[in-house]
Amino acid sequence: MCTLKLFRIQLPVYALKLKAFVILLLLSANAFAKDLADSTLVRSAMHILRDNCINCHNSIKSKGKLDLSEYETARIGGHEGPAFIDGNPNESRLIQLIKPGGDPHMPPKKQLNDEEIKTLSQWILAGAPWITSELVIENRIAAASELGDLPDNYRPVFAVMLSPDDQKLAAGWGNQVVVNNFDQEASNKVKLNGHRDVVQSIAWSPDGKLLATGGFRKVSLWKSSDWLLAGEIDDLPGRVTALAFSLDGKTLISASNASGQEGEISMWQSDGLDKRLGWSAHDGAIYDISLSPDGKSLATAGGDKLIRLWNMADGKQLKQIEAHSAPIMSLAFKPDGTAIASGAADKELKIWDIKTREQKNLVTGHPGNVASIVWPENNAELITASDDGALRLCNESSKTPVKTWAKAGDLIYSLDTTTDGKRFFGGSENGQVYEWDRNGKIIRTLRFE
Ligand code: HEC
């Protein structure tokens, strides 16, 4: 119900536009007839999306990772890549999924009528022109101060991270951060407030004294001794999708993304949060970052399908790998630093030799996005999280996952492992964190209500 607040109908503007069109039409009927027909088609298409789809496919809640609220994000598509192909309705997923029998069927619990399907098909045939104002989603995203009323029931866990001693698990839970203390008898929880929308990223400092959390435009830095704020950065562009500390803990690295623009990397002094360095790192969003085990370089994964490596000392690019055919969602270095694994929206996991940039292995067989990867220390195997909620054991030589572990109840977005690589924590769309053991069994489910 709350999500309805996301919409605002701008009747006056709409009416004015129509009036203008009618006058123009009367003045020069022929010249404008086509334009009017076209824009009527586009408007109708926008309204079908607005009334049936945007509720689940917007920038706060992007089911299937598809955000239909803006032209740029709609173009990128979702887990499975582009939602529509200009001029080709039959090949467009957006059309395939709304027809009876679409799998998964969209909208999930409703059937659009023939007229609506025809309108969307014609619109794609016409090149899928876009009129954002006709989607009239209130532009809450632009004003962080207005973001107070995230739907109460929307609490996905986009980020999880264990403290360096494995005794605490910090998890984003909607707009809150929940820290579970495993070292205490009745595992007690601390809830940290202050983010106004979904927490996207979490990082512990190497000494465990600081916890950084990132949301829309904002990074909060908390002291784990008393959970008071040590500082805040609140003027970042867009969503802060990834955070990491340097090995010495003196630098905090953030990846932030304004919708449809270049993804930015910034480096901040952990003490005082002064900005040390900042640069545009990808043409498109940055979905993950990973520090090399020696701490000297930073790998970034982009919506532009590239992996880039940067020198931590001066922010200069060291190399780039044209890695995937779709946005790259996840990265993990091999513990010895000689290789890096990347997972993407093309459902592929790839392993790259850092020195030569050659592809060492391609693992196919994930059912969707490879959303997160961990490569535990002292381990020849890596573990991935994907859209079916299962974790998968993969390695450097097998062309398919070696083993598929137990499935969680919903998509898993985020994953972390204990230092010994024996337990795994996955954050889910349904607001829970699942724990797997090394045999692939789910041994615990953490709920935060
Ligand atoms: C109630 C929520 C909801 C509504 C409403 C909804 N969707 Fe979805 N949509 C989802 C979910 C959940 C998924 C992911 C399903 C999956 O991957 O199994 C999804 C996935 C998709 C995908 C595939 C994205 C990808 O690349 O994997 C497309 C395309 C899509 N929806 C289009 C639409 C359109 C068009 C409408 C409106 C006519 C719509 N959806 C309405 C929830 C919704």
C-alpha cells in the first residue's frame, strides 16, 4: 500500500499538453496528425507501465533488477539483460513475459488485456520512445530528505559482512543496519538507523573498530565500541553500491552511482572523512569492488561490462579486462592475488589471470545473475550466490558449478564467509540472512523483526 505514495498524477500538466496538441492539430491537421498519434501511443504505453509495472520495477524496488522508472535504467534491462529490443516486439522480453504463458509471467498475478499488449508491442515497434513525465513517479530519489517512507515491508538484505573476528554480522535490512553479536549467549542485536532508503553496502575496518554503511547518497561511519556515529558523508551522487577499507584501515573507498551516469570511486581518510581522491571509474554503474589481497590495487566491476584495476596509491588505472557481455555484478580476488573471479548478469562466472588478463575459466550453469562471490582464504574453491537462492561451489577448472547447495527462500543478493571458509551468510530479498555450512546445508536463518 505504501508504495502507492511513490506515484503522483500531474493532471494539470497533462491536460495542458493535450490542449496544446489540440490547438496545433486544428491549425495544421495533417502535419501534426502523425505526431499526435505517435505521442498518444507513447503516452498510453507509459501509462500501462505506470499502472502495472513500476510498482515493482523502480529504483528503490527493482524486482529482477529491472528499473522501468527511467529511460536509462529501462534500457539497461534486468537480470536477463535488455527488457526490449527496439522495433522487435516478438524478441522483447517485456512482451514475451506479459503474454499468457509468459515465464515468469508479468505482472505476476494479473493478465494484461489484448489491447494493452498490442499497445506495448506497437510502442516497441515504433522504437520504444520514452516520456518519463508520463510515468509520473514522484522524484523522491533526487531529494534524500524526502525519502523517509520506504514501504515497511520492503526490507531486502543487499549487504552482509562479518567483522574481522567473525563474531559480529552486519546486515542491511531495508533502511536499517542490524548488527548481530554471535559472541553473546542470546545472540543480541543492535539496530542502526539513519539511512532513509535501502542500505546497499557495508564494510568493517580491518581492526573491527569501524563499520561503514552506504545507502542513497550517503555513507555513515559507526564506532563499534558504542555504535555512535564517527562521521558521515552525505553528498555523494546516487546509490553507494560498494564500500571497502584499505588494508591499513586508513582509507575508506566508496563506489557511488547517479542513475545513468558514470560510476565514481572516492577515497576518504577513515579519520575525519576528508576526501583523498576521486575519479570516474566506469561508464555506467559500479556494482562491486574488491581490494587485492596485498592491498595495492582495487578492482571495480561495471555496468559497462568491464573490470578495471586501479592503483590504490594514486588512483591511476593499471589495466582493464573486457570481461562479460552484460553488467558485472560481483568480484572476488583469489586469496593469493594471482586471479580474480567475476560474475555477471549474463549468468556467467569467469576467472581471470591478473598478470596476463587471460580468461582462465568460464563457468556456465548459473540460473541467473551471479550476484555475489566469495573466495575464502586458503581455499581452492569459490562460492557464488544466484537468483534461485542457491549457493554454488565452483573452482578454477570445472566448466560448471561442482555442487549446488541448499536453496534459500528468495533471491540472494549478498554473501560473506567466515575467515576459515566454513560458514556462509547470504542476504536475501525476503529480509532474512541464511547461514550455510561447508556441506551446503542451511543451518540457520536470521530474522530481524
Ligand atoms: C508484483 C511485482 C511485479 C510487477 C507488478 C511486475 N513485475 Fe516484472 N518482475 C517481478 C519479479 C519478482 C521479477 C523477477 C522474476 C524472476 O526473475 O523470476 C520480474 C522480472 C521482470 C522482467 C525480467 C527482468 C530480467 O531481466 O530478468 C521483465 C522484463 C519484467 N519483469 C517486466 C514487467 C512488466 C512489463 C510489468 C508490467 C506489465 C511487470 N514486470 C510487473 C515483479 C513484478
